[in-house]
Amino acid sequence: MIGKQNRKYKVNQVIFTEGDPGDCAYLIEYGQVLVYILKDGVEIPLMVLGKGEIFGEMSIIDNSLRSASCRTLTETRLVIVTQEQLLDRIQSADPVVRLLMRALLERLRGQNDSIRGKVSVSNPIISEKLEQDKKEALERIELENRISVGLKNNEFLPFYQPIYDLETQTISGCEALIRWKTPDGKIIAPGVFIDVLEQSSLIHAAGQMMIEKCIADLSKMRNEHSFATDFFVSVNISGRQFADLNFLSHLETVRAKSDLPATHVKLEVTERIMTEGPQAITTLQKCRALDYQIAIDDFGTGFSSLQYLASMPLNDLKIDRSFVSQMMTHEKSLSIVKTLIYMARLLKLNLIAEGIETKEQLFLLRNLGVKQGQGFLFSKPLTYDDFVAAAAGASANSTQKKAA
Ligand code: C2E
Ligand code: CA
Ligand code: CA
């Protein structure tokens, strides 16, 4: 709805009447309104609303006519909330929240009908949407419960993708990527569950598990195998984890137990950390001060702000796979890659290219001065045992190459 103005209403002015089409909702900036229904010509008050409250939203949510009337009780100023503004937000909400909202709406309409002495008849449009929301909410809650049980049963584990020095083609470190190994032996990639984890408090249990397993595995790799002295493991940390007051003490306790220097542990963050509030950034700064390495991941794919690069205590910038995969065919992607490289150099950040799948991509990135990279050209993410075996093979190959 375009063009409807926020406006001031005098006392006792009608805002809408029962049966009107609902084209917007209202937020009360100041003043008071009465929502009422008429029964046999008599006004039956439903509620009095004041500053900061919203009304007129029901018919927008279920696309039906106004089921009550509304007038001002005092001088009132109203801010218009358009249909698009409301529906966009509802659509992007968690399906369980959507279901709650629709259920409450149905109940409220039922109450209004019973005051009128009518029996509620479901609106076919809202019933259809309600069914869809019910289905999505059920799937979501079921997945959340399965993940929660899976975490308790130790079904989640890190896989490791090697990160190569592009010049010497030796392994510099690895990125830990979470996997779910279900009881029937299936390995599930994070695309299926990472959003559910990150949007619920389950991310804390999953994040702690990743830190504990990755640090134990790294310690074992360093003790039992001959990796480079500065070999590191990179762990993805969501903004929500950084905002958790216990995050750093848990990380430090686990690391101290393993006797591993913090500089071997890299924390991968995305720009979304900036939306988690000042606590998350303070924790990030404390991690850096303790010598943990910090990499910015997926830079340039979200709502990037160059300000983030200046305000975050970073060591590395990862060039996203979306740019690497397109840079051979799309001039603009190549320009973005070159700009990121130039910028990283000026900001003294180490670069790691993601998603290298072809030799051409490898040669181009190396020629452009990118020092490190990962991708299916080298290896997919591997179990601990496969990673250690592959790393041993790679180091034998590189020794042979040097000797040849
Ligand atoms: P990411 O951090 O950007 O990780 C890189 C993703 O690209 C991984 O997907 C990896 O398997 C994939 N990849 C690497 N090289 C190539 C390549 O050459 N070609 C293609 N097509 N893909 C490649 P994966 O493992 O499915 O992880 C997806 C995302 O899930 C990660 O993206 C990260 O955002 C998130 N994630 C993974 N593990 C964790 C975790 O422990 N914690 C949190 N918070 N997020 C995680
Ligand atoms: Ca990552
Ligand atoms: Ca990435």
C-alpha cells in the first residue's frame, strides 16, 4: 500500500468500520483508541489501546475484511504500517512463531464471533495458510528435537578440509566443518541443520562440542604426526556464540587442558557478529588479545560494510567461494577478487581462497598473490583419520617433488 499518510485524528473520529477492506495496520504514536463491535446497533467495547500499541493488523494477516470498528477516544496520532511491511516480517519469522500468531488470531476471531452470538466459520485462505504453517512448524520442531537428541548422543563431529599453501602445495592447516552422523551411518552436511542450530540455543552445545573435539584432534595431530610447526585448525563460530558470556572461559579451559598455544586456533567469524551487540565484539577482541587468530568468512556476500574490516581485530580474510567459482567467466567477479586482494594487502590481512575446484582457478589466484586456499581440487572435508592419512600422503609427495 503506497501513499497512505501517518496522521493526526481528533477526538471521536472513526478510523475504520466493520466490513471495511483492511489495507494497513496502525501504531499509536500518542493518544487512545477504542476497538468495538456493534450488536443490534449497540456498541460493545473490545479494548482500549494507547501509545506504542498496534491495531488493525488482523485483517492484514489473514487478508479479510475488518471484523471490528475503531474510533479515537482522545486526540491521537497514528503511524501507518503497510501490508507489505507486516507480511514481509511475518513471512521471515520462525515457522513456530507464525503458527502461534495464526492460532491466536483464529482464537481472537472466534471470541469476537461468540460475542456477536455467531458461530465461527474458518476463512479458507487463513485455514490454508494455517495448515502450511502447522506443517512447517511441526517439521521445524521435529528437526530441532532430533538435533537435540543427536547432540546428546554424540552424533555430531568435525570433518576437516585441508588448507594449502598455494605456492609450496603443502598443508598449512585445516578448517573444521560440522557433520551429523545419524545412527544409520548417514553423514548430513550443515546445510540441513545449521540454521536450526544457529537460531536456537542448541548452537551453544554444538559449538562447545566442536571446540572440544577440534582442540583434542589438533593436539593429537601435533603430537602424533609431523605437521608444520605453525599448523592450525580453523573453527566456525557463530555470532551468537560470541555473545555468550561463557564462550571464552569454555574455550580457554579446553585449550589450557590440551596445552595448545592459542595461535594454532583460528576462529572464523562472519559479518553477522556485528548484529549481536557490543558483548560479541568485546569477546572477539579478548580472543585476539589472547593470541587466537581471527578470520573473516563470507566477506562480501551479506550486508558488508568496510567499517567491519576496520573495527574487527582480524588476521585473515577468506575469499568466498561464490567469487572464486565465477571469476574465470565473470569479469565483475574477477574484479571483486582483485579488489579484495588489494584491500587485504593494504590492511595487512592474510588471504585464504575458498572453493578452488580447478587448476585454472589455482594458477590465477596464485598469480594474483593469494597465499593460501582450500577446495575440492585439493580435497573435500574428511574424517580425522582420512585427513591425517591424506596429510601424510601430501607431505610425502611434496618431499618427493623437492627431491626430484
Ligand atoms: P563455510 O564456512 O563457508 O565453509 C565452506 C563450505 O564450502 C563447506 O561447506 C565446504 O565443504 C564447502 N567447500 C569447500 N571447498 C569447496 C569447493 O571446492 N566446492 C564446493 N562446491 N564447496 C566447497 P559445508 O561443510 O557444507 O558447510 C557449510 C557452512 O556451514 C559453512 O560455510 C559454515 O557457514 C557452516 N558451518 C560448518 N561448520 C560449522 C560449525 O561448526 N559452526 C558453525 N557456526 N557453522 C558451521
Ligand atoms: Ca568457514
Ligand atoms: Ca565461507
